[in-house]
Amino acid sequence: MTTRSRRAWQRMLSGRRLDLLDPTPFDIEIQDIAHGLAFVARWNGQTHGDWPYSVAEHSLLVEDIFDRLNPGITPEWKLAALLHDAPEYVIGDMISPVKAALGAEYGSMDERLMAAIHRRFGLPATLPAPMKKKIKAADRISARLEAVQIAGFTDGEAKRLFPLQNEHILSVLNITLRPPAEVRAAYLSRFNKLMHEIDAYS
């Protein structure tokens, strides 16, 4: 007697069927990523304001911070920064304590999806360690800003949880809350601009 295997794919709005356990670049579409991330809330939705702070909005901020911290960086790495949380369009945004509880299985799924996304858009399946470190630094600055401006953390809590080496940049950054459709459009616009710059640069 055979047992039926569990469904491991999700049907995307583009019509693609994305296998979460064995994703391929052929099933990745930027429209699906932009749409999904625009509707996934950061901080489990526990933020101030009339709109959720989406992963798409966070990704735009991280790419902006990354660009500010690394003047003259080539557009392919800006694209990597924009896509740094792209797998969350299907697996959601888990807060750090939940990720720790889920362990290696969640991390493996995230890595497989990220590799497929990177290959789809011409990036290395695995980013060079120095570049990952630079993107992580921008991500941490964004988290610190979000914690204080919209997630209800005190300055002291945020400094303890998200220590920074580039605190000066916080003074020129601000959190934006927008309707999901507007954020989706902004994410797609930035992606298309970076792809155009990559084509012109290469």
C-alpha cells in the first residue's frame, strides 16, 4: 500500500507552481515576489500605523541603506540587497525567536528558495561572504530603525538588540507606510531599474 506524498508546491498568481522543497528558477517570477512581499507584514504585524509594514517596504529600505553605505557598488549587488528577503513571498516573515525554534529545516528551505531566485535573475546562487556581510549590515540598520519608529521598542531596547557601527545613518532615514498596491509597484519599479542598470553595466 502506497501513501500519497504531501503537496509541497504552491500555485502562484502568475500561474506558476513553485515546489517549496525543490524550487527551480523557471518557476520564479518577479511579479509573484513583489505581490507576495507587499502583503507579508514585518514584526508579525505588531507595528503602529494604518498599514502593515511589509517585507517589500523593508526590502526597499535595506537596498537604499546598502547603496548609501557602499557608494559606487555595482547594480547586481544592489539587486541582491533588494532580494535579500525574497523567499518570504512564499514562506512568510518569521521573527527571530520562531526561526530559532524551527531550526535547520526552515533555514534549508530559505536557502533553496534564495538560490533559485538568485539564478533566475542572474545572481550567484550563493553570494560571496563579504557581500552577504554588507547586506546584513544594512538589514540590521533597518531593523533598528523599524524597532524604534514603528514596533514600539525603546531606544535602549533597540540599541541592546540591534547594536550598530553606523548609527549616524539613522538620522537621515525614515519609515514609510503605504498601501500594499503602492508598495508592490515601487518594488517592481526598483527591480526593473536595477535590471536595466545591470544590462547597461555589463
